[in-house]
Amino acid sequence: MIKEDQKPVHILLADDDEDDRNFFNDAINDLKIANKLTLFKNGKDLMDYLENPDSILPDILFLDLNMPCKTGNECLKEIRLNPRFKNISIAIYSTSSSEKDIEETFVGGANIYIKKPNDFSKLKKVLKEVVNLNWQFHTSKLNKDTFFFSI
């Protein structure tokens, strides 16, 4: 049940796959979590938004790795180099489960790595868990074992 005074969770998703963006949007809406979701189709559009001084920074950014114009890894590097973005929680959201990608994004400063579920109920479960995470606690206890999130 959503409380009247509950502040919506501000969520950004950068993913070049339109079906994945729609799937994500449907799952978030289905969860009935108070949110403001903004979708981007590539890393360049995401960074243009974040670098605009008038933009409201998100609570959580879901970042796909393989995107045109600017990859998720390039975005991650830029975000972590900018002190203005230090409080953004970044969830890598990718079809890849390669050790190299997991290692690179862990070292690069992402907060959690999620392999995209291909099942709607699993996606809802993942999103519910991730959106409701106590990010301060999660990031203070961050290690490689807690970084890769699986359901």
C-alpha cells in the first residue's frame, strides 16, 4: 500500500532495446511503487540529461552495458568521475553475465549488477528488491559476492 506522504522513487533506465524498456516500465508500474521513471534509449541521451544542471538526479539508475552512442561502461566512468553524481545508486542491468563485465563494473563503481530476467514475474521480484534496498547499508557492505544480484 502506498502511503500518501511517500516520496516517489526517482528511477532512470538507460537501455537501447525498446522491448526491454517497455518490459521494465510495465514491471515497475505493476509493482505499485510510487515512482518517477524516466527512460533513455542510449548512453548519450542519459549523460545529456544528467549533465543538465536543471535535471533532478535519480535515486537509482539502471544502466544497460551494450548501447550505441555511449556504452554503459563509458557512462559509469563519467558518472563516477563527477562529484555531483556521487549519491546516485547505479544498478548495471544487462543480459551479460560475463566475469569481465561484472568485474569491470564492480571496479568502476556500480552498486549492484543485475542480469536481466527474461520472465515478467522475476523482473518484478528483482525490481521490488532493488528499489526497496537500503542503499547506504548495501554499499557500505559491498563486496563482489553481494554485487552480483540474482533471484
